[in-house]
Amino acid sequence: MANPTTTLTNSASYEAPRSGTWDGGNEPFKVSYGKLMMWFFLLSDAFTFAAFLTTYGMVRHRHLAYTGTAADFKFSTTYWPIPEKVFNAFPGLHGMDIPLAFVALMTMILIVSSVTMVLAVEAGHRMDKNDVQKWLLWTLLFGAMFLGCQAWEWTHFITGSEHGLKMADGSMVYGANLQVNEYGPVLFADLFFFITGFHGTHVFSGLCLLTYAFIATTNGTFHKRGHYEMIEKIGLYWHFVDLVWVFVFTFFYLI
């Protein structure tokens, strides 16, 4: 007759064969739950931005394209505007035609902020609290600069040029809003406000997260935990926001 104690011991030490898939007991791909959920969120957000930019492409495809030279271009509601004539202003240089210079500066600011975010994450790996603080602060400043630049661009876009656009009924339109557009078809302004505004909202959310991370780092919250994983998760979000801007920049300002 088998010894009950031996039977129980053998049963307790028995392990079911592993199938190679995640069984719920270990972190998948060596990634923590928090970072995995951030990746899921960013994936869903990528689909949202992709849908918006696809809509922009389809709407633009349905409108006539300007076929003349840039020097002869005039704003009209009959064809899609060319970006270098819409986004040609620069703060402090009133009246000068500097195509896409300001938006190029905005893009550079956001790219540099991504670099400082990388340095903050790297400092967190070294458990260097002071360096984390320093690079988070720089990222905050660059992100705030980008939002300030976007606010100026929106203001100029809404205000319009000195010449305006004469409509079919003889009235003059200056600038753009959701109902009229000096620069071309109304949908151009609608999509500009919606997509760049949606991205700007993401930048603002990122600044809120960075502010929290900076305060928590200053208070030593992450150092007491023994890791700076929260900085990595916020870094993933911030890099995503930077990457999305590259596509927004390409669709609105280059194509």
C-alpha cells in the first residue's frame, strides 16, 4: 500500500509541462504590467491618429490640387492650398515670406525634447536622482515651448493675412475658423484644427505627466521604490507623441 505522505509530496512537486505561452505567473517578454499596458494604450492611440490622417488624405484627394507655380499661387476655395504659402510667417518677422521655417523650429524643439527624455530614462537606470530631475525639467521646458509655438501658429492661422480672400458674394474673409477659410476649402481648416489640436492635447497631457514625475522625483518617491520605471512609462508616451508629430508634419506641411 502506497504511503500517503509520499503520494502528497510527489503531487506537490509535480509541475505541468510548459507550453511556451504566458501562463499568468510570469511577466510576458520580461516587461512589467505597467509598461505592457502603456504599449497597449499607445497602439490604440496609433490607430486613432492613423484614422484621422487617412481621413485627411481622402478629403484632400477629393479636392482639386493647385497645378501652377508657387510664385503665382493665390488663395482660393476651388483648390487645396499649398503649405509653403499658408505657413510662411515667423514671430517678430512681420511681412516676410519664410516658408515652413517656424514649423521646422517647432519640430526641432520636439525632437530635442525626445532626446532629453531619453537622458532622463537613462539617469533613472543609474538611480541618479539629480540627473533625472535635470533632464525632466529640460523636457518640460521644451514641451512647453512647443505648445507655446503651436498657440502662436493657431493665432496667426485664425487671424489670417492682411489681404484676405474675396468670396463669390463680394465679402472679405480674413483667417480661418470652422465655417470660413481664407486659405482654401473649409475642410482644410477643420482638419488642421482637429488633428493638430488633438496632438496638442496629447502634448499637454504629456506635460502634466512630466510635471508629476518631476515633483515625485524631487520628493524622492521613485528613489524610495528602488526604481524609476514610471519615468520609462512616461518616456514611452512622450516618444509616441514626438513620432506622431512627424506624420502630422509630413501630411500637413510637406505633402
